[in-house]
Amino acid sequence: MPVQVTKNQKETSQNLVHRFTKTVRQSGVLLEIRKKRFHKRAKSALVKKRSALRKIELRAEKVKADKLAKPK
């Protein structure tokens, strides 16, 4: 999986760096590393259930507040 680029004859260092970055981008190594670095764990079933119940409660409170609000 390592990316290797060898310098050609009469090739400038800027061209070499440009070719190297191009091959790294095409290989997809950076995307893989970023996925691993910023990976988020999946929520447990209990956490999902609690958040769903909280959303239901908040919706009910909003509906109640809307009903009690003064008409415009």
C-alpha cells in the first residue's frame, strides 16, 4: 500500500512533488486515513431509545405551548 515515486532524469523537484501528491490522491490513502481518524462509534440501543423518548416529549411540550399561546 505504500506509494512510491522515483525521480526521472531532468525532472525538477516541484514536478516530483506534484506527481507524488497526484498518485497519493489517486490511490485513496488519505481518504482511508481520514475515515479512520474521524470515525464515530455507533450509538447503543439504550441511547437511541432515550433520545427518541426525549424527542417525543419535546414535541408534546411544543404542541402544548402552541395551544396555550395567545392568538395573533
